[in-house]
Amino acid sequence: MPFSVRILRLFGTLLLGVCALGVAGITWAYLIEPNLLFVRKVDYRVPQWNGRGKPVKVVIAGDLHLMPTAFDEVRALRYVRRIMQLQPDLILLVGDYARGASRNASMSPAAAARLLRGLAAPCGVFAIQGNHDFTFGWDNWRKELTRAGITVLEDQSALVTFKDGRQLQLSGMLDTSRNSKKRLPKRQSPDIPHFLLSHRPEADHMLSHGDADIVISGHTHGGQIRLPFNLLWFEASPEHAQPYTYPWHISGGNTYLITKGLGTSTLPLRFNCPPEIYLLELH
């Protein structure tokens, strides 16, 4: 066989192999990985508690991005069931229940809240607004989530008291006020841990030293598509040019706990970045 023919066959075989890998990768990223669900355990030692008491279990979920389909109803119920299996003391939802800017692309607040009604915890279920939650109007989301028994924090704080008397100040920010330090809830006491819920992990310019122990965020989706060796990722933003680190991220002297979330936006794909729920154990 002539050398030139062998070379052509070799290139043809390589090309077919690359195409097959591409099809397999897209199939995985579209049909399989977005439908996986991982629970990621994270530990945090609360300085103010000095190791007293039993660990407190906090479940963190965000970026559901629910579409108006029967499949997404099943998906939401699956999330609720998995969260409740963890028997959390506290549940935190960090925004983006809607998907996209079009009502045709997003589940309605009433339908989503009906599915989330199954969430319950001894110390409550708390939620904040995400940047997508202007679809149908944030007022409607707040109203329906409240009807479902979820406490919505809008530039305000709640004092959570656990069974043994330990306390936690929990604050939530509206996505629209992330540039306004005036609207940031004030810390009640340095002796009480203060956790700030901010949908976007971009609160450095609002925080002074000691304002919050940790900031809990979502928004980034982990990039959704992460090729090996950091060849490709999408989670950087104009306000944060460098890649985030997960689960913990340090920026501007502040400690962020960032979840990669559950749903997708823009592209309905996830690759090397599966949906996740955090089980945060406080010691």
C-alpha cells in the first residue's frame, strides 16, 4: 500500500475518532450529566461556638432554573426528596428559581413553589433572590415562596436559634442591591456567627473586615462546562476576572462558600461539573 494512502487512512481514522469523542461528549453533557445529583459534604468550624454542641446540618441549594415541563417537575421533586433525606436542621436556597428572561422558558412562581413546598427543617427554610428571578416579577416569586412556608430574606436578617441555644445570624441580599453597602444588614454581635446569603459571589466592595464570617453564594454554575486542565471554563464575570475555587473561595479577605448549583442557563449542558447540593456541617 502506498505511503500516501496509509497517511490518509491514519488521518481518516483519527478524524473519525475525534468526531466519535465529540458526539459522546455532547451526549454526556446534554443527556446524562445534567441529570446527575451529588451531595457534597463541607465542614466549617464556627469560631464563636468553640466546638460546643452537636454538628448542625445545613443544606445549601441554588440555581434550579426550572423550566415549564413535566420533566422539570420531576427534577424539582427529586431535589426536594434528596434534601429531605439528609434531615437538615436548616435549608438555604440561594436564588435563580426561574430560567431565562422569557416566561415561556421558565416555570411559573406558583408551580415552582408548589414543588418546593415539601422542603422543611426544624430551624426553617430561607431563600434569597437571584438575577434570573425577575422573570414573572420578583414580587410574585417572593409571594409564592412565602406561601410555601419559605422565609425570604430581602436585605434583612433573621436570628436562628438551634435546639441547644446556639444562635446564627442569617442575612440575605436582594440581587438588585449588591452594589449598595447601605442596604447590607448589620452584624448584630461579634459573639454570634453571621452568614450572608448573596446570590452572586461579588460582595467584596460591600464588606468590611468582620461584617460576615462567610458569604454563601451560587450564580456561577461552576462554569457548567469545564474541560480538563482548565482548557475551558465560563464562570468568570466582569466583576471577577479570575476563576472561582470550590467549595471555598477567598477574595478581598472574605470567605465565600460557592455552590455550582443544580440547573443550567444559556446552554443546557454540563460537563465535568455535575449538579450539586451542599451539606454544610457546622461544628
